[in-house]
Amino acid sequence: MRAAFLLENLYEKISFLNHAISPRPSLPSLSGFLIEAQKGKLKFSATDLELGITTSIPASVEEEGKTVVPAKPFSEIITSLTDEKIIIEKKGSTVVISGKKTKASFVVMDEVEFPKLLDEKGENIFVLKKDSVEKDLGRVVFAASQDAGRPAFSGVLIKKDGESVLVVATDSHRLSLNKTTAIKTKTDSFKKPVLISAKTIRAMLSQKSDEDVSVFVLEKNNQVVFSFGETILVGRTIEAEFPDFEKIIPDGSSTKAEFDRQEMLKALKITSVFARDNANIVKISVGKNSLLVSAKSQTLGEDSFEVSAKTTGEDNEIAFNARYLFDLLQNVSEDQMVFEMQGPLNPGVFKIANDPNFVHLIMPIRVKDEELPS
């Protein structure tokens, strides 16, 4: 195997490939990249058996072949190089990469042991438009649980809803829902909801694609494939009963407030200093034209920050885990948001002003009066 390529073409691919490298691989080959020199390109693959990625870059190939190199040191060398043109060559049990001023060799692993990522893609069920990938999935996936022991909560549900598509995730403490028309469904194929591992979605979002993404599902293998350009990401679907989320979304509110997202983030940063000593609890008090965000610590004291707001309805107050509020406000980009509630024991509802398609619920924390700031 011998090929030459431009380093800049590999830079942006390396960090993406590393999403499929396990820190504790069950097989030696799973700690490496499979590199295949084919006509006119170098193909790189990585997998941890749950997630797989294959991508290609243009290359001048003198001799075809393949090998497996250790992912971590290879990535560190590649991202440290400044040479424009790199030559990669397999020599016996080593792979040598060399540039104008650099030369490094790696002991290779047996490519025969590297697992095959997929035999077939499956059925093309929908297409994610390039402008919607980050917006429509990023608004939702952060609410999924990272606990694989609760399968239904560790996935993102994608469900057809008339001419639109619903994207939903929940970890049972919060729920994020986004309705979109930017996911173009294949009407004959997308017959039932699909629950995709949140790990797969997070990996997909890490690759900033400027192309539409075709999504394929192979039910017999619980396999989902995201295909865009020269890249394929293989993940898994989850066979579990997703919660009946529509029943828990409130259909009204007694209190409503419109506020600036950046100002609320500032309030949370200030009050979280005290909240950390009290189970991360912050209180939001809704008054006339303001949201008072406060926190109390038995050892430090208490503090508060007033956020300007347009309020209607009853004065009210509610307590939340500050981390959930941070996650929400850092995963939407719009600045004007709306908060609605029906009482301190009902879910708090957050929306984007003038956007009826997004809803985020956070369950309140039931606390004693002495645990809250006065």
C-alpha cells in the first residue's frame, strides 16, 4: 500500500472518526483505524461495534492495499503535522507516514480482525436537509439519557406526524420535542416511528456536513445508516417502548413569561455558585415584568438575579435543577424564549418565541421552604 494525500483533507475527518473508537476495546483492532488505499482515494473506517464510521478522502494511489493503525497516536501525529502533502506506505508490519520534514512509523494490527461495518444499507426512510440537521436534532438529543440501562430513554424518537415529522427525546426528568418539515420522508417507507440511539445522533451532529443526509434503516439488524457525501455513519435503532409523551405535555398555563435567553444564562451562572451546595437547586419566581432567579446554600448564603420579562397571569414560583436549564439554553440559538407553568408541582414548559414547533419540559424539584432562598 502506498498513497499520497493532502493533509487538510484528513484534518476534519479525524475527530469525527474518533467518535467510533472505544476507550476500552474488546478487540485490539477496535482501537485502530482501518485504512484502505483504493483507486483515487483513501478510505478510513472505525468502529466500537455499536457505532461505525467510514469516510474517504482524495488520494494519489500508487499501490492499493489496506491496514489497521492505532487510532490515538495516528490522530495525534496527523493533527500535529503542518506538511501539506503526506505519503502513507505499508512496509511489512509497519506503516510509515512522511512529509517534507516529518517521518513516523506505526506497528500495524491485523486487518482481517477488523469487523465489517455493514452488508447492506437497508431502506431509505427519510432525508435530513443540510440546513436542518443541527437545528432539528440538536434541539432535542441533549434531553436523552446517557444511561444505556434505560433503552427507551437513551434514544431519539423520529415519528411522522401528517406532513411534518416529530423529533423527541426524554430522560424522564425533561423532554424535548421539535416538529419540522425539513425532514423529507419517503412516504412508502416511513411507516412507523424509529427510535435511534442518542449516541448515534450525537456523533452525527459532530460532523458539520454541508450536504443533505440520507437515512436508511435495516430492521432485521436494528441498524440505522446516515449517508452523506463520502461518509457513512452506522448506528443502531432501539427496540423499546418510548414513553407516551403526548399525555404529559400541558395544554395550558396559569403563568407565562417571555425572556431573553442570554440574560437567563447570566442569571444561572451567578446563582449556580450557591446552587452547587444545595443539590443544584435554583428557584424561579415569576412577578410583574420579571423572573427572579435565586439559590441558597446553608454554608455560603444566598443570591439572586432579576431577569427582565414580559409576564402575564398569576405570580408563581418553581424550583429546577440548574443543569437542566443550562442544557436547554445552550442547545437553542434563538434569543427570545417563553416560560409557562401551572404551579410548582407541574412541569415547567419552555418554548421559543414565535416558534410553535419547539417545546421543552422540565420536571420541577419538590423542596421544603427552608431549602429555598427567601
